[in-house]
Amino acid sequence: MSFEEFRQLISEISKIPVEQINKNSSFRNDLGIDSLQMVNLLIEVAAKLKLELHMIQSRLDFQTVGGLYESFVKERE
Amino acid sequence: MMGSLYQWIFNSENLDVNKKVLTTQTGDFSLYDIQKGVEIYISLLKRIGAIRGKRVALIVPSVPSFLNLLLAVNQLEGIIVPISPFLRKDDLTKILEFIKPHIVFTIKQYNGFDFSKTVYDWAHSIKEETVIFESDDCLNWGTLVVEGPPKPVENECIDIIGCTSGSTGIPKGVMVDLEFIKFTAEALSTSMVLSKEDRLFGMVPVSGLFGLCLLLTAIKRQVHFVVTESFSFPDIIQLLKEHSANKLVTSPSLFRALYLLTRDDEDTFYKPLTIVGLGGESISPDFIQTVSSIKNCKMINMYGLSELGCIMFSKNDIRTGIEWALTPGAEINVVNVSDEGIGELTVKTPNGFLGYYQRPDLTEEVYRNGWFYTGDLVRVTNGAKIEFVGRKKDMIKKGGQQVIPGEIEKLLTDHPNVEKAVVVGVPHSIFGEQVVAFVVVRGKVDTGELYSFCQDKVARYKVPDQIFIVDEIPVSQGKVDKVTLRQWALEKNYK
């Protein structure tokens, strides 16, 4: 999954316009995503990437969009 | 009698002032630390003169500071109005306009939102005297006085006003006193079997009446209460990892999310647990299935209302079926029972709320002769078993928080292109219920713009999870047909 695709996916799930979502956007402060929305988002992304969320949770970066993307990509490798 | 929360908590027998009773992301606090904290706030408040009968709004996400302030304000006979730090410009301003606090303690910025600015803008707009305390860290407070004629003080004996969004766009304030808190403390202690040896983990916002009562109960009982200030899961998980708890209180959806993220580490998170208390939402079969593998821990459901506190709890583990027990002093009844045996649940306690703030009409509507009409529809089976089947009022319960459809419908119709909006709650695996809006529009507008329009105006959890543009809203017998709309939402959703 490219970052562009990842960004699209986040936009689809969170209903935030894709142009507002950048690598360094903070989920909480910039995108205003709350805790359950974040879990919902993680579950959807993990399902798309065929990863078990509870196995990788402790290694994921929840802070920024870019950070989460990098940590998911690393898990898949 | 007002102003005696402090005495209630600290005039206990066998008070061990050095016992650690509160842990949050801010740190650890003993009863002694809390006493010292309260003294500091009392002297800070005394500098601005008497606060008796004055409404003091607290937008304070740090739980120890919130607790200290609450006890200090109460000691000086001020009225505490806790306000959620998750609100945004529109819903916050509406609450400020409704409550008209004399004094506001606010964090300057939180989760990227400028609270100070919204509070200033409101205070300047009403042109009455308001004292604003603001802080970056909820420890060091700067004072600012907005000049104007003073607001009248309350003469009634109110200790706390808990705020919720009302259905017509005007918030509701639930007025309670110490007797109400004592009743809820007894109910919580009974259902969670609290003792001094417990470590209780809370994933509950303390700015709500339930969370606030849980906090005061835990401190009063000298339980070690570990409560999260952040609702970001890595922060919650870290706190629970560092302070593994034998009891836990939260909503079903938050517990389910926690479990989905941490279930590979059963030993750290779930083995120490003996009782999990769940409230704020109903328990779905999906929930039961998810948590079926958690062993040796009793999961109970708590049923309560902001207005009356905790009324019932499930006697047995919810995974074996729900059978309710009343909390000490609570009575229930079912009225207007239909042919199918379904009626409205009414409840009575020795110490319910004092009424809705400035709305005696609304109070009269739902609280008559000591009986509160809950709006919850129940079926009574086998004598005493009660089964919840729905709600008379169409409130949405999302993640343990309440979303009032009317508030969001009004917000959407504030958009120039929205002619009509109807909001319904639809079951969702993570949120419990999600907020789904159907809108009829005029001119050209897409849903993306409508999502953005709602984004910064209200707390994030109230923003619709789905918005659908439709040609017309279905009507049945002259009323909006929400049953059909829920059906549409389920069909249109991929889950």
C-alpha cells in the first residue's frame, strides 16, 4: 500500500478531506480523531493489510499519519 | 447542607492520610496530597472574595487538579459545573450561555482546541462580570476579569450541576447535592464490592456525573483509583500496564476496544481482574462473544441515569444472562404496559436529583411524586426479570457517551444547503451505536462539505459517522419514520 492509498483509506474511514491528511498530521490534534474512531480506523487498516491488530498494537505509532503508515508497512515486511 | 463534600470524604474513621488513593498520567496522590491541594485552591479562591452560590465552571482535564478544585469550590459553598474538555466551539458556547458561570477555570489549549479563546469570546459577549482562571498545565493559574455588572447568585442548595446536550439545542443541567452523591457512592460500592485493598481502573470521563461520582466514591472508600485522563489507547494501555488493577469500570465499547488491542497479553491485563463494571450502553451479543474468553473475572452491567444515579446492576456474570438487582434504596416500577407486556421503566430513590437547572417544566415532565420516567422501554418476564427492549426517547449511545439526535439535526440544518436533517443511531461493532444522518439538500453540496461543517463545532463523538443525501425523508403516520431510516442505514453500510 502506498502512502497515497493509505491517505485515501484514512479519509474514507474518518470522513476528513484527503487534502487535509499529511504525513505529519497528528490524529488527535490536527484531524480531531477520538479514541474509538482511532480503534475503528486501526481495525479497518489492519483488515485491509491482513494483519492481526492485537499482535502488533504495541509496535504501532498512533501519533501521526506518517508514523502509523511507516509502522504498518514495517509490520507487513 | 452545602459545602460538605470535603468533610464527608475526610471525616472518616481509620483515615490513613498517607495511603495512595489516586493515580493518573499526572502522577500519584495520597489523601494528604489532596488535602494540601484543596488548601491551595481555597486560598486562591479566597482572593476573589466570597463564592457562595456562584457557579464555577471547570474545564480541567487533569483529574487531581479537577478533584482539588471541586472540593475547594464546594468547601466555599460555590456550585461546581464540570464541563467536558472534549467539547468544541459550538457545544461549549451553548453550555456557557446556558449556565452563565461566575467563575471559569479552563485549560488554555487541549487536543488542538483553544478553550481560552472560546471562554473569552463568550465572557465578552455577555458583558457581565466573569472571572476566568486559565492554565497551560492545570497547576499554575493566571487570572483575568471580564468587567461588567455582577450576575445574581443561586439561593438554592445545589452542590453540582452536570451538563448534557438537550434535544432542542438548549443544554440540560442536572442539579445534585451531597445526598445524591452519597446514594450513588453506596450503589457503586455495593455493585463493585469496593474495599480498601482494591485497585480500581477507570476509563470514564470524570467531567460527567457518573465519572465524578465514581471518583469521589473511590477516594471516600480509600480505594486506589487509577483513572485515565487521556482517551488515546496507547496512553490508556500504558497506564493499565504500569498499575494492573483488580477492578475496572468503563463502557462496553471502550472495554471491547481495549480488549481487541491487548488480548495477546492476557496475563498483564486480564488475569488480575476480578470484577469489570460496564455502564452507559447496552450489552450486545457481539460484545459477549468478543469477551467470552476472559476467564475468572465477573463482568457486570450497571444501569443508571444522570438524574438518579446507579439504580440496578446484574447479579451474575453478564455472559450467563442478565438478571438485575436493585442498588440499596432504589425502587422500580413499569408503567403504561402494552398488550405485549412492554412498558416504561420508572425509578425512585431516596435521594434523586434536585431538578433540571432553570427548567422546572422539564423536571415536572419526567419526575413526578418521586418517580422518574426513564424513557427506557422494558419487558417484565418471570416475575422480576427485566429486559430492556428500546428507548422512548431516541438518544444515541456511542462509546458510553450520549448523542442527542436533535442537537446534530439542528447543527446540520444550520448549513445553508441543508433543508432537512434526521439523525438516527445504528448498531456498530466498535462504537456501540454510530451516528447516521440523512439530509435533504437544496443546491449543490456534497457530503464531504457537510462532514467538514460539523467537524470543529461539536465534540468529535457527535459528528455523524455517516451522512447520506436523500431525496426525501420517509414519513409514517405524520411522523419521521426512523425505523425505515435505520433500515436504510444498515443496508447502505458495509457493516
